[in-house]
Amino acid sequence: MINTLFYNTVLTGGIIASLILLVFLVSPALNKRYQATWRLSIWKVFMVFLIVPAGFILRFVISSEKTQNQITTIKNSVEAVAVPVSTNTVSFQMIAENQQASIWTKLIDMGPQWIPIIWGVGVCVVTIYLISVYIHFTRDIKKNSQYILDDSINKIQAGVLEKHKRKKPLSVYQCAKIPSPMIVGIFRPAIFIPKRDYTMADLQIILTHELTHYLRHDLPYKGLFLAALILHWYNPFVHMMTKAAGKDMEMCCDQDAIKGKDKEFKSDYSDVIMGEIVDRRQIKGQLFACIGCEKKTMEERFRNIFSNKKRKGGIVFLGALVIAVVISSFAYANDHDVPDFDSPKYQQLLEKTIADKIVADKARGEKLGRFNNRVFEQIPNYHELAMQIMDKDGNYDELDIYKLAGVEPPDGEAELKELEKLMSSNYKAVNNCIEPHIMGNGERAIYSTDSGEPWNLRKGQVVKLHVFADINRFGEPDVDPFSGRKIAHKGLLKFGYIKDGERTDVEDITINHEKQIEFEIPQDGKYNFYLFCPGSLQIIIQWISIDIK
């Protein structure tokens, strides 16, 4: 699980990092024409993608849709299926050689196992650090704060919140431990003002600014940016984006606070900001927004306050959303380690597989009939001899019949091997892919390299099989009329390996449409791998991708 989470952050973080760099490159040109809204809108899109693996989800949505589209029910067994086989057949090799794993799949398959653990530890450390800093910061300012109960402050809040009836006025405190007025808290926000002699006009501007942060939901957004930063703590571009988003929030807040105001108010607003120059390093905490800023951003805020540039937020937001979805979808969902099962080429290959299975089952049935009837060919009076030695419960030992008939009994082990050989099929990997095949009750599919030889593997290597199957093609299992239970299982398989001629079952699996099997090689040697169908309805193995690292 941690592997999946880590490589999701790596891939998503890499995609978003390139887009962050692009935004910084085009910012100088766009900032001349538009307000900071355009860039903050983009940061919000990137933040969502850094937290929520949208492309990863899209990959499985597409997979689910394909699964639903592929479900067709045909009753009974393969022999009952009439298949129109095209004369222009498509070979498995043609399809297999065109398969290529997506960036996502390559990361999962090739990435070292220890790196995700380091990432997970880093996430925990950063989370604990930020939470502890925030708790210490809030406790410190609350301990040194005094609640302000003033009708004039209540009137200012009522005026700002007049058009927002659902928003309640915030508690206002005076605190000696802060260098600038600020709003703190996501769930129970409050406004803190330094212990200074502010005029009523200054308090009007300060409260307007902080309440604008409140109305814009800037603190919850800052919390989400921190969540993205925690998951991508190793990515410097995410750190740059988080810092830039904080600055852009202040500039957007300025624009909303002065919206519809005259030049005199804007001038007074700028004077208040001028008096609130702070060193952000003095404030240890992340989840707050304050009217003050550092000297180097002061000039940019002043230009923003007095500018008449256009607001471009919604359109840019949608554009950034489309770009992020398209790029991450390509990285996640454009996975060609398996073919499109709905494509005409694959359907043609499947038609041929089903037709070949019909022929193979008929030939196998004839061989099994001869195998089962061999004892009667050796001992024509088998039933008569059985009646002679049968006990009152109808039981007898077949070896006693061979003794009575004077016939040498068969080698049980040799018979078992012959039967296993009859019920087994061998498949070679092409471009690490196994062709479609159909498995019925008691049948075993054995997989080998493209040369037909076993894989020569070392202890500790990891084998991954990505199995796709259709278990619904041949309907539902019959039901016993007496017990009401299903006579056969559905989608049941056994995975195992063959080493030095010895077969070892590894695990029982139940497959619906897709299953990933991961197996660590226990010791050096030559390995074949297999799937066995124990008493199950016939299953179409649509495709298997094999990766060994």
C-alpha cells in the first residue's frame, strides 16, 4: 500500500512540478496584464492534484468501464459456443509486441522497495513537526491574549458581514506576542491584534482585511496547501508553490477588501500595510493570515492595490484543471501493458482462442476416455471380479482385482504424471506477455520464457503477474437441486511454480476481472509459473503481463 501511495506522489509531484515551473516562467508576462487571481487559481488546481490522485482514480474508472463493457453471458461450456472465426487472423505476437507499460506501471514495477519507507517516515516527521509548531503557536498567543468587547468593533464586523448573513462575527483578541494583526484557526477562527494604539479608521481597515480572509476561506485553503506540502515534502517545487500561494492569497485578499472603494480608502489601506512590515521568521506557525508582510513584497502589494488590471480566475482555473487532468491521465491511464480488450484485433484473437479450445477439448476428451477405459481393456471381466471381492457395503480394492486377473497393476505415479500432462498446456511469454487462453476444471496453464525454457532466477527477485480474466463469459455455475449449493466455484485459481520438476502451490486466488500476484523467489534456480483451475467454471485468461525484477 505504501508503495502505491509513494509512487503516486512521485509521479503526480513530477507532473505538477513541471507545470509549477511553467507558471513561474510565464508569471512576469501575465502579471503585467492580470491580477494575482489567475495564479492563485492555478495553485489551487495543483494543490488538489497533489493531494487527490485524480489520474490514479481515472485509471481505475476506465478499467471499471471496460470491465462492465466486456460482460457477456454464454451458458454452458466452450463447446456450446458457436464462434465465427475470421480468415484474416491476428497473431498474439503482433499484439504483444505493441504493448508498453505506462510511466505509472514502470514506477511501481521498477522502484526500489526501501524508498517508500523513507517517504512514509518523512511524511510522519513533517506532520508531527507542523502540528507541534501550530499547537505551540496557538497556545502561546491565546495565553497572552485578552478578549476585546467593544461595540465599535462589533459594528465594523456587522458592516463587513452584512451581505453574508450566514457568517457569524469572529472573536477579536489583543495579543502582545504577535507583530501584526492576523486571523488564526480553521474550525474556530479568531482575529488577533497587537497591543498598539490603533485609530478607529485603522481598525476598520484591519478588520476588513482579516474578515475578507475569513469570507474567502483562505485558512482552509492554507490547510490544504500544507497537506500537499506534507505529502510532497521532498519536492522543492511544491515548497515554492506553497510560499507563492500564501503571497497570492494576500494580494487577492487586498483586491477583494478594496473592491468598490475610492482612492482615499486605497491610500489609507496602503498606509496601514506600510505600518505592518514584519519578518515572517518571527512568526512560527503556518495556519494564519496577517495583513503585514515583508519589505520585499510590500512594493508588489502596493502596485496590486492601485492597479486596474483584469481579474482572470475562473477561466484560468478551468484551463489549469483541463491541462492537469489531461497530463496526469496520460501518465496513469494510458497504460499499454495490456491490450484494449474491446478492439477488433483482440476480439479476433479471442475468437481464434475459443475455436482452438473447442478442438483441443474434443481431442483431450477422447484421450481421457481412452485413459479411463484402459483398465477395462486390460481386464474385460472387471465387473465380475469386482462382485466377487466386494464387501457388504460395496467397497473393494482395485489392486485385488488385478491380482485375481493375473494382470500387473499400473504404476500409479506414472499414471498421475500422464494425467497431469494431459491436463496441462504450455504458454511462452512474448514481450513479457502471455496470450489469451481458456482454463477449465482440473486444467493447468504453465508459463515459460519466449524460448520455452524456465526463467533462471536468483533468490530475492520479485515476480509480478498482472492477470486479466473474464469469468462471466460462460454464465453461472449449476446449482445442486437438493442442497441448493453451487456445484462449481467461479473465478477460483491456484498460483504456483515448478522448480527442478517439483511443483509448489503458492496461493489460492479468486479473480473477478483483474488480479496482481507478487511472489519473491525463495532460492536460486530455474522456474516455471502456473495457474491451476480447481473445480471452477471455465475462465478466459484474457492477458497476463509478467515482470521480474
